[in-house]
Amino acid sequence: MMKRSFCALLLCPLAALAVQPADYARGLTLQADGQPLQELAVPDEAYAGVLRGDLGDLRVFNSAGVAVPHALCAAEPGEPQRELLPLPLFTLQGAAVTGEGGLRIDVRTADGAGVQWSGAPAAPGARSQAYVLDLRQLRHPAQALRLDWRSDDGSSELPLRILASEDLDRWETLVARSTLLRSRDGGMERGRVPLPAGRHAYLRLERAGSGAPLRILGAWVETEAAAAVQGLLRFDALAQPAEKPGVLRFDARRRAPVDHAWVPLPAANMSLQVRLESRAAAPGGQDTRWQPRWSGEVNSVTRAGAAAAALRFPPTTDRYWRLTVTGGSETLGAAQPQLQLGYVPARLRFLAQGEGPFTLAFGSARVEPVMPSCGSLLSDQDETERRRLSGSAVALPPAIPLGGPEMLTPAPKPTPLRLVLLWATLGIGALLLLAMALSLLRRLREPPAE
């Protein structure tokens, strides 16, 4: 019995020190599906309630109020979108000449764009041939060309040069030399030509060096778009009082990993030059320096049914934002642009230890931060096994109060022991002095002995 009492005395302080749901301001109920490993996207309510951008003040508890192991994983990027598209092909056929005349080429596209080109005098009977590809309708930059080609002399190799232009008038070399190859037995073929990064309206294909004319029977282009963003959350930043005309301030009201922004303009067919910045803390905080995030033109000129393009930048968990109009502010009048932000939430994994329902608690300045990495949970299992063990938890709104708003401020500092001893000593000393003074006063009032 004495031993049990002694153990209880030892364990009580430890239990009091263990983190509890009441150490956090608010929480959400999590509904698990029975699998040992649960996963869900961190809810927007949690990003709006935490104090730390690294989610260090977020924990998961079971129904007994015991914290369960958890980990945070960054959102997985999607696969880039690749397309293989046929290209309009225009033949540039040089006329055969008899001596003094030079080569003259005339090409016109369907929309009326055209160019005439004259070259140096050629030998009698010579004929040149080149091709122009129209890339103006591509939505994404070209990555490579795929060509179905032939050579009049039956050659298995053909050197190719590619030039680029924006107006069919001025051409610059894009690929100085690339080799097209096709073996006679068909066992080896190279008809793909990688292209340097960049966008161009037209490409010109011609043989590099002398030889039989190049013949292109068909041309296709490979394009690659950025991976489609899955699970993107978009929200309105709250406008704050402006610093001065043309300098607008906003509060994101959450510590989310923002990497998208939109600037809705107050009227159609408007264009502004802007600079977007952010910082972690409000004035008076620890980190109040503005950090540049994006600068350039924003406009409200879009095709019917098309959505405005997002401004993209590396993720930041800063809460406060500043939009500065650096050009075109005279077209605004009294109206002001707005700011919308977007982010992809991190993935929360936790072990369904104990009985449910589970509680996702967040928002605390009174607990030690916990930031377990994605690979720290079931680290001895490979990704395939983790997926087999995983289930999907669901966060059930609304958020519920736990410890209340006071958990968002640090706990009062305990009085140091030395200070307690000092005040106790001073108090005892004061009492002794008072007792001595009263004793002395009592003696003075006593009548003198006769």
C-alpha cells in the first residue's frame, strides 16, 4: 500500500506535465475509418487557428485525452501534363534558276502573315527547300519536335538546322545542328529534336550544309504544362487600412503555405504594374521586414469563360501582405484592387491509438512545439505498405473550444524560488522589527519602579 502511494506521488506530477487538449485553444473532431494509419489534409480552420507556420502547435488526441503519434507531409506535386500535337506545315520551295538570278521564297499563312526572302545566286538547276512550322496556337512552351522525314538521295542521316522568328522576317538560329537518322532495316530511328526553353511564333527547318533537299512529311510538337494543382484552397485576404495611396495592406488571417495569388481589378480591360510582399508579424512583432514575393503586370483582360492566371511564387506562411501599385495607379480612381491567396494544405498522418473519436487540437503558446517529419511515422515500412495500412480521416466542423483564447498567450511566469525566499526573509525581518518596536514601546509606557 505504501509502495502504491509512493508511485502515485511520483506519477501525478508527470501526468500534470503531459500535454492535454485543454492546452490548446480550439479543436476539430476527427472521424477515423478503422485503419491503423489515418491521413487527411490539414483543415483550413487549423491553419487559421495555429500560431506557428510550421504547425508545431497542432496535436492529435484520442478520446481519453492522450496525444497520439502524428506526422506532417508536404502536399505531393502532380505529374506534368504532356501533349503531342500536330503542327501546321508550310513548304518553302525555291524556284530553279539558270544563272544570275538569286533564290526567291514567298510564304503566306492563313491569317495573311507572309514574308519574301531572296538569297544569293545559285548554280543553274539548283533548288532549295525549307519548311515553316506555325506555333502561335500552342498554350504551353514547346519541348521538342517529332518529324516524319525523307531525303531525296535516300540518305540515312540528315543534318538539320532550326531557326526561330516572331514575324517571319527576322530569324535567329535556335538549333545550329541536329541529326535526323533512319537505318535502312528500320531498327534505328531518330526523328525527335529537343528544343531550347522559350516561346516562339514560327520555326524554320532546313538542311544544314549541302546535299539533297530535306523533305518533311509531318511534324508534331511535344508540350509540357506545369502539373495541375490538386486540392488548391483559395480565399480572400482581409483588406486593412492603406499605408498611403497605392500601397494596400491585407491580413491572410491564417498561417498557411501560400504560393498562389490573384489580384482582382475593379474594372474590365484594366492593367496595372504591382509588387506583392509579405511579412510574418504585425508592427511591433519580431519579424516585420517585408519580403518580396512577386512583381509584374496584372490585368483584367481575359477571353470569355477564361479564368485569370494566378501569380506563382515559393510557399510562405507569412500572415501579412502588402500590394504596391507601381504603374497605372491613375486609372484606378477611387476603386482599389483586391487580393486573393491560395495554398495546398499539408497532409496530416496519425496512428489511431486508443479509442475514438479523435480530436485535432491547435493553437497554443503554452506547449513545446512538436514538428515530426513525414518519414518519422512507421519509418520501417515502405511507401507501399504505408498506403496499405492507411485510411482516410474526416474533420467534422465546426471547431470546438478546448482551452479557450487564453491558450494563445504565454502562461504567466512562475515566481522564482530565490525571489520567494527573499520576500519571505524580508517579511520575517519586518515582523521581527515590528515585534521589537512594540516590545520597546510597551516598556516605555510602564511606570517607573519606586
